[in-house]
Amino acid sequence: MKINSKWLMVSSAVVLGVFGLLTSFFAKELLLHTKVTSGGAGEMFMQFLAAGMLGFAFMNWMGRNAVLGGIYGRPIIMGNLIHFSLVLIAMVKMLIAKPDLPGMWVLAGIYLIFTLGFLNAMLFHPAGKTGQEQGG
């Protein structure tokens, strides 16, 4: 299945930007919602997560017009695929332990959509481009 890589990049940039800003400004509240108690270390790791999400958001926004199926766009796709899939796995592990977090289910669904989108972009050529046009 071919997808429009520009839509994938723009939507992931917006979602990661919003998540990054919210995580940056509301780290303590998010930790309380997930019922995680870790002192100040949890807030520090939430800030690390926020920085990573904002970095991916800017990278995706700046790469939105690139052809992402060839050799030059593959690192962007792989970075996003690894981010979305590993965070999804961590969310699933948390949901198995604490299934009473409705917000986490929504986030896991969003991350599942982007994981599948970037997996699709990794496995198939971008919509409307041939192998010659991509350089591969």
C-alpha cells in the first residue's frame, strides 16, 4: 500500500510537536496521571522525552517535502519508525500492568497508526515515485 509521505511527515510533526510541548510544560501532571512515583527523576526523564519529541517534530516538518523512500530519506523513516515502535511497546507494557489509564489507550492508538505508517513508508516506495526517480 502506497501512502503520501508528505501527509505522514506533516501529521507526525504536528502530533509530536503538540505532545512535546505538553510533555515539556506538564511533566509533573502527566506523571501523576500515569500514577508513576519517582521523585524528581521522573520529571527529568519526561523533559528528555519532550526534547526528543520536539526534535523529531522539527525534523519531520523540515523533511516534509523530501522523497522518503530512497536512500536519502531512509534515515528519517528509520528514526521515526524506531521512535514510534519502541514508545508503542513501552505503552503496551504499561497498559498491561495498568489497564485503567484511558488516556494512555488513546496515545497507544495514535502511536500504532504512526508506527504502521512509517513501517509502510519503509517497506514500499513513496506514492507516485518510481525506482529511477528515487535514485534506487
